[in-house]
Amino acid sequence: MPLPSSSSSSPLPPAIPPSSATVSVSIIDNGARIGNIKTSALFENPIPGHDAVELPSYAFLIEHKKSGAQLLFDLGLREDWEEGTPKFVTSYIKDFAWTITSPSPSFPSLPSILSPSPSAASSSPPPPTAILLSHHHWDHTGSPSLFPPSIPLIVGPGFKRAFFPGYPSDPSGQINSAAWTDPKRDVIELDFSPSPSPSSLSSSSSSTSTPSPRPEDTTFAALLTRAPRLEIGGLQAIDVFGDGSFYVLDAPGHTVGHVCALARTGPSHPPLPSPSVSTIDSAPDFADPSSEFILLGGDALHHPAELRPNVYSPLSPSVLSVAGYKVPETILARTRASNSSSPDHNSDCVQPFYIPHAHDVSLARDTLAKLGGLDVRDDVLTLGAHERGLDGRVEMWPGRLEGWRERGVRGPLFWEFLRDFEGAGGG
């Protein structure tokens, strides 16, 4: 059911540079679910009655259409999480009584999902070209050591300083160092500065002898050194393949080195100037019906209520009425403009329901506010690593997500999370 659009007073969404280059995106679900997670462990301001959640932890396979290069964005849960996860983390999981379940007695490893059997090898995709981690948490880092050491590990700014040498060398380490102990595996730390030095993207601990990459150098470190830097929606971005098909976004706050990604799954063309906007940069380029993106949010959000509503996507009484969402006023009140001493119950909700627990809450909220500008665009489908409600709406690996806009995936998902609050809030 189409819902009323945003208020005409909402700010214009940010523009994304046009390009005809695209990638394909697949969601990989190994079946693992993390259950009995108290919302008080995720949010600074939990809502009474919405007390616990069960979450998937997805990995995403991105394939660059032109080159055939494949990236894994996150790896989900490792299949031997009790043995392979640092003791500090497993103790935390058990202390908080989280449950790890799957439909089968054990959930499969990512390599076995991508190449399920020797007989299927001829039709299976080649190994990924690189692994890109949104951040260091146990439910995202999987088992990189199961992939060939020729596949580099790409991490966000500050990752090495914060998390090396890792567990077990550091008994309190939060990530298993098996991810990078093979000397043949490069660990590339992203540098979002306008002119990154080759040494800043080197896997070596030395930064004094790394030469500038030659044009024929096709390693991922060289690719990332040459990749254009830009800003998208107020977030620093790296145009990984240099053609606008896949951007890594600096999205700090949740942890040190947290990143998101913006994948173009449909071509977009330069927008026509409009009398209602002053510059082409702020024109509504998402009006192009072929334009299509997937915003991979990592852990910038564990629940859409950390992102929505916002000034770009206000929640109006008409949306609640048309869709039949029965959210108690006690919950809606927390999202109305905070500078109103006597809020109008008929006014739009313009602040997210939830404030995230984070390494840096202020940075995390700033990142979410900027992501909100992308999220409101009709051609952007936002998927967090723990996105719920996808069953029956999208096809998991080996299916692909491109064409989601024509299939109408975004509309039913956008406000559906409000169902979580029906009957909550104590009133």
C-alpha cells in the first residue's frame, strides 16, 4: 500500500553522482540467529514492552559487473563461534543469556555456502577478491582464515591500532587474530583522506618504504590508493572501482573504524535542472526510474527505529492512519520536536525512536542523521547487517537484489518496524 510522502518542508536528500556502472548484491544467510538480546543492551533509551529481539547476522556478496571482482561485506557469525570467538566475548554472550540458534544442528561456513559441493564447483563463483569488514564485532567477522590468504582483509580507519594484536595474544582481545596471522594475507586499513599515501593503505607495519602504486598494479591496496575520494550525504566516501558502482562510507560511532557501503544496482543519469532547486547538486536525481542503490548499514543501526523517523523522513499521522499502525502516544511523544513544551499530537515525528549504545554515541547519532538523508531517497534500500522482515520479500543467495525497486521491496519495509511498538510503551 503506498503511503503518504514526506512533508514538503523536509530538506532535500543529498545527490549521488550519476553513473551507468553497477554491481550485483546478494544477501548470504547462514541461518544463525542471535536471540534474547535485551533492547537495553542495544539502546540508550529502551521502550518498555519492546524488551528483547532476535536478530540475523547477514553477509553480503558484491560483484563488480565490469571486472568480475567480488567483495564480501562482512562475514556474519563463524560456524564454531564458541571455540573460535575470544573468551571475553563468549563470556559476555553467556552472561547476558543470549541464544545462538539455527534451523539445523550447526550452521554452515561461508565458503561452504558459496561452493556447496565439489559437484557444484564448476558453477560456483570464484573466491571473493577481497573481504571488507564493517567493524570488528564477533557477529560480523566470521572466519576469514577459511578463505585463501591471497584474499585481503579491508578494515576501517584506526582498526589496527585499536584491535591488533588480537586474541589470544591479547587475552582481552575482541577479535581472533587468526583473521590475519597468515603472513600472505594483506590487512588494508582504509584511509578516507583526499590524498592517501600508499603507506597508509599498506599491510606492512612500516610506512617508510612503500612506493607509489604503478598503473599496472592491480592489488586491492593499489586500487584503494588510486580510488577517488568524495563526500556523499556528508559522509566521506571512497569510490572503490573508480566508476561510481560501489562506495565505502566512513560511518564512525558504533565502534572504532566502522564503515558502511553504498552499492549501485541500477544505472542513474544526470538529473535535469529544476526551477525548484538552485544547483544541479541538490536536484532530486532519484527521480530516474532506473536508478537503484543498496545502502549496507553494518551496525550503524540494529533496528530501523535508530534511523527513522528523522527530518528527511518524518512520521506523519497520515502514515500511521493509512497503514493502520497502532503506536501508543507515549512512544510517539519521544520522537516529536524536543523544543516543544506541549507537543501537538497531530504533529510529525522527526526524531528516531531509539538512541544507540555505541563506542561514541555522539558520532553514532551524527552518522545516523547523515544516513537518513540517503535512506529517504526512493532509489535507496537500506539494509542493516541485522535487518529483520526480509523473509518472503527478497531472495537470499544465490538470488540477487538488483531490481528491488521495480519489485516494490522498499515501501512495505520502510515503516513496518512500527509493528514492534504496538502494545508497548506502557500506555
